[in-house]
Amino acid sequence: MTATPPAATFDDELEALGFRVQGVSRRGGRQWALAFNRILTFTLHDYDDTVVMTWSCELGEHVLERGWQLSVTDMSTAELYPRNDVRLPLDIEAVRGEITRVLASLRIDLGDPEL
């Protein structure tokens, strides 16, 4: 007789997505981070029944590498992030959906005449 494997926990599912625990947030929940690529990081704070998710993009370094410039004093510290964090249920599909939504919103065609 084979034993049924235990169901994956929310933590297991976050780890499967690539999130790693970074410590405890100021409000008491655990803080997780997912380095999506070298300039985009998703941060998630989990609490008892909800998660708060945000992201940041190290835009300055990327802009410098492309030979572009921003009108800021220190280009290397230019960071893009959302105006508001997003509160989600403790559900891995909600987290996946938010990642997908953010990735779609970051796609900008600067050559689009409709901008």
C-alpha cells in the first residue's frame, strides 16, 4: 500500500514559484522575495489569512546599460515600484495571477503612437 503524499502547504507552493523567506516584516508576518530576473523583484508579506504583495524594478541600472538617461541625480538608484501594494488571499493561484498581471502591466512599447 502506498501512502498518499501530504498536500502542499502555501509555503511549499511559494517556494516552488521561487520565493524565499527573507525574515519577519515590521508588522509581524513573514517576508518572502522572488528575484524574477536581475532587475525585477516581487516581495510578499504573509499574515494569518492574507498576503500583501508588491514589486520593485531596479530601473536605473537597466537604463544605464541601454545607454539611456533619466532626469535623476543618481541613475543607479532609480527604482520603479507600484503606488499601492496588493492584498490577496492566502491562495497560490491569486499570487500567480498577480505576478501575471504585473508582468503584463510592465510591457510598454515606447514606439506605440497610442501612448
